[in-house]
Amino acid sequence: MKVSEETVIDRFLRYVKFDTQSDERSGASPSTPSQHELAKALVSELETIGASDVYYDKEHCYVYATIPSTLGRKKAPVLGFISHMDTSDACSGKDVKARIVEKYDGKDVVLNESDPETGAKIVLSPKTFPELLNHKGEDLIVTDGTTLLGADDKAGISEIMTMAAYLLSHPEIKHGKIRIGFTPDEEIGEGTKFFDLKRFGADFAYTVDGGKLGELEYECFNAAEVELIIHGRSVHPGDAKGKMLNASLIAYEFQSMLPQFDNPMYTEKKEGFFHLTLMKGTCEKAVAYYIIRDHDKKKFTERKKLVEKIVKFLNDKYGAGTVELTMEDSYYNMIEKLKPHMHLIDNARKAMEQAEVTSIENPIRGGTDGAMLSFKGLPCPNLCTGGYNYHGKYEYASVQEMYKTVEILENLAQIYGSYKG
């Protein structure tokens, strides 16, 4: 089979074999060199299927390409589609062993007869993941239970590449100029750090980085990251009274002063939270990392002020410099930048209707490259991919939903080919 004749599933099964986990601790860009391997493969494939302006940022690992307009002298907006190449480091992405469960029957799927660590069966069950029952009769792509699958976001890459190959091999289809972009390090919040907006040159774009078929996302959290470094004083416990300052206990004290139920375990929809992602330490020194999220800009600001207030209280209590705070905003709610461009939402709904898909419009309880790009001047909502249970060994994707997503992308290309503005 020629590359241009591959299906979206062929591509996906090929791409997930690349181990592209990002690493927020590396300090490099891209954060892991393995992301370059997928980038180079995509560049080669884009050239093979006939894309133009194929460009590979060899330093920072971005891939750009063009599907030329078929409109002749007629003008249309330049439309972009973007997905990310990295996968989460929450679960191993090495040696992914994907397989297809044909015509899923609604029962438990045994991913592995024996967990390498515990010896127990690894089971994908509708008892734990009831949404599985919505896929009865569909073909599901799963792992062997020892790695994530990588649908986040190699499903998106596969769908964009399949759309590109189809349009390039069917010049009779009318569409404007389409730009493609693949980014590294989205999972660690750095997917747009070196994204070249001028080179990309799109008027509008969509990230293809959602989940369930029909997802159309144009609201997201405001987000910040918090680092606490807590300095204690270690003294032998036999002679510690009035002298010891236990850094780890001060870290726990900080946590106890946050609202107990403003936590991802207890929140949903537009409810914000403080999320402790890492805490470690000794008596002498402790560190704690948090993420802060809220859809409401005012509440987001109040959450950050609360962190500052607690840190001040602890420093007043235990001495100046006991707790060092670093707090940085990560991204903001993209609805603010998309409101003047709601044609992106209207046309996405239309593209889904043409594919006999009902749009599902809920706020993202997270963020995408599109949120950051929207604030950099490229309005960019998010579309579905057909993947589920991201960032873990129970991740799966629906074959039928991936095909439908390709159809949605092709419809969008044609809609914008006749869009008058």
C-alpha cells in the first residue's frame, strides 16, 4: 500500500510505535529527542503525498506544510489544522502494543492476562469506564495494558494526515489554502513556545486534540503553575524542642489551608481547583508543586491571591524566607479571543452535521495549544479525535469515530473554501 492510500487507522498504528513522551524536567526544547523521530517521519510522509512548503524546524521540532488551494484565482481564508506529537509522561509510551477489538460486545476487555508488576489481569471494563457501552458494535483500538496508547494526540495527527492525503489526491475538491502544523511538548505546556505564527500563516485554525466524537471546545481554564520551596531546620529529635523546623510539616500545613473541596477529585464542569501534583521533602527542605485552574478570570485571580496570602502567613509565622513561592500563568480561557470569530464554531457545527455527527460543546477542563495560540493572534478552537481515557493504560480509540473525524476535517476544508467572511 502506498502511503497516500493508507487509512487513518494504518497511520495511527504506525505513529504510536514512536515513543514521544515529553519531559517537563529536561529543560530542553523539545524536551525529549525521541520526538524528532516522529517529526522526521511526518516530514517524509508529507513530501511523499505531495504537500508543499514542507518545513522541519530541526532545532525545536516543529513541522509545517501546505495543501495548496484548488480555487484558482478565487480567494479564501487560509485554514490551519494543528496536532501535537508528544505523549504524556504519566504512563509509559515505549513499545506500545496496539490491537483492534472488533465489534466490541459491551463486556470486559482483557488487555493483559498478567500485569508485569502485580500478576493480576489488566481489564478494560464498562464497570469502571461506563462510556465503553456507547461503543457496542464498534471496533476499538486498545493497548496490552502496560503502556498508554498515544491517541492523545497521534489520533489527531493521523486524521490530519489522512485528510491531507485525500485532498492532495483529489484536486477536483474545492478548498482554499490549508496549513498543517505539528508541535512538540504540548503535554508539558510548551507546545507553542517556538511555534512560528508568521511561517504558519493561517488566518484561523483548529487543534485536533479532543476526545469523544463531536467534541467542539472553545472554552478552557485559566491556568497557573505554583512551585513552593520550603526551608526547614534539622536538629536531632532528642534535642529538637524550640530548635527544629520541619519543612515537610510546613508543606502539609500549606495544603491544609487550601479549601478542602476545591480539588479535582470533587469538581466538574466550570468548577476550578488547586491540584497538588508533587510533594516531597525532609525536615531540612521540602518542595511542593501545584496547578491552579478556573474558568472564571476573577476567581482565578482570587485563587492566586490566596496562595500568596498563605505563603505570607507561613513566612510571618516561621520566619522570612521559610517558604519561597514561584507562580506563573500558563494559559487563559480562549473564549475571550474566539468571541469575535464565532464562525469557527458555526462552521465546525456545520461540518459535523454534514458528517451526521452531533456537536458536543462543553468547556475543556484543561488546555490545548489552541488556547495559547488564540492569545498569540491565531483563533483556534479544539476538535474531537475519537480517543478516550487519555494518559493511562486504559486509553482506547474508536475506529469508526476516527474515520468520522477525518470526514469532519474534509468538510471544514470545503466549507472554508466557499466562506465569504
